[in-house]
Amino acid sequence: MRSTCIKIAIQKSGRLNQPSVSFLDSLGLQFGVESTSLIQMSTNFDLSVVLVRDDDIPVLVSRGIVDFGIVGQNILLEENTEAKTLMPLGFGKCTLTIAAPKTSSIKNSKDLEGLRIATAYPRLLRKYLKKNNINATIIEIAGSAEIAPELNFADAICDLVQTGKTLKDHDLFPIATVMDSQAVLIESPFQKEKKKEFLELIKNI
Ligand code: PRT
Ligand code: ZN
């Protein structure tokens, strides 16, 4: 791979992988026969796609290790990096939501005062609690926050919701919205002559 080659990081597997690939297809970018390499070179453009965990994308982009990335706004804002948002992509839509057990006395965000909230998004939740003047304990968990109230290590959760099915399955109901999210195209803060060619491509969509 040439050092001047444009690099764009997308999720290796998971919810954003297929729509990200479709977005690159829609730009007219072509790739060779399927390979298991985590770096895929385009056959018709001086560009490589780098396949990584979504959580690593903001840092890779902000450090200029890759030039562009596709990631959910929820991850981008949680990571709080220098990466710049170029455009929303209209997929991966979800809402970072605080939810509580249906049977509990927690009915709105004020009822969270003094309680424990499990989340994989501590920074975003902290910001929300501060803004709303609520003192609560944040319990960090990498995933599956929905199980926390049932296992009694938190009173409420803060997690992404799309259809609401997962909340229902765990007898939880939404009480507050922290943020709406969707996938965005992000750009590194470093200027590179080569980036212009890719920016020209996305201008036409
Ligand atoms: O392996 P890697 O770290 O790359 O992937 P990941 O497991 O961290 O992420 P992944 O693939 O689950 O999600 C990638 C991105 O998709 C997220 O960061 C969001 O930007 C976006 N997205 C959109 C969602 C959802 N919708 C979503 N519903 N991410 C996760 N969920 C989960 C949620 O956490 C909960 O467990 O789905 C469940 C709720 O869904 P519903 O439909 O039951 O409400
Ligand atoms: Zn992840």
C-alpha cells in the first residue's frame, strides 16, 4: 500500500459493516476478489479500506493513521477526538436512552438522583447527568447493560435503542433520551493533498 493512498476505516463486522460497504459502492469504488485481509485496496481508485472495531475508528482518524472513517455518532462523541464530521450517512440510526425496570418507581430522569446507572457510554451519560443536575453513580459495562437491573448491580441503564425490543425483553422502559445517533463520515484533522480526490467523489452524492 502506497503511503499516499487514501485510507478509510470502516467497521470490520457488526451493524455498520454492510451499510458502510454499500456507501463505498455507491461512490463507484470497486474492490478485488474477496479476501480476508483487514486492508482492502480499491481496484479503481488509490484508496484502501481498513477493517477495524468501531470503537477504534475515531482515534485512528483523529491521529491521521487513516484519513476518513465511518462510525456512529454515539462512538464518535463518547471518544471525544479531533475527528471532524463531514456528513451524516442516514443509516445506523438509534437513540442513546436511559431506561428503568417497569416495576420500579423510576418514572423520569429526576428519579435517578442517588441511583446507579449501567452503561457503555460513561462520558455521554456523565454529560447528560451534569446538564440535568442529577447526581447518580455510573456503572461502566462494555455491553449487555440490559441485564444490570435484573442482576441488581444497577437501578437503570443507558444504552442504544433501535426497535425497543431489547428493552421490552428485559422489562425495561425508556425514561429519557441522551442523544439520537446515526452513522457519520468523519475526516482526520490533517491536510493531505490526496484527500481532495476522495472529497471530490463524495461531492457528487
Ligand atoms: O465489534 P465492534 O466493536 O466493531 O461492534 P459493536 O458490537 O461495538 O457494535 P455494533 O455492531 O453492535 O453496533 C455498531 C453501531 O451501530 C453502534 O455504535 C451504533 O452507532 C449503531 N446501532 C444502531 C446500534 C443499534 N442501532 C442497536 N440497536 N448499536 C447497537 N444496538 C444494540 C443496543 O446496544 C441493544 O443491545 O441493539 C440492542 C437494542 O436494539 P433494539 O432494536 O432491540 O432496540
Ligand atoms: Zn464496538
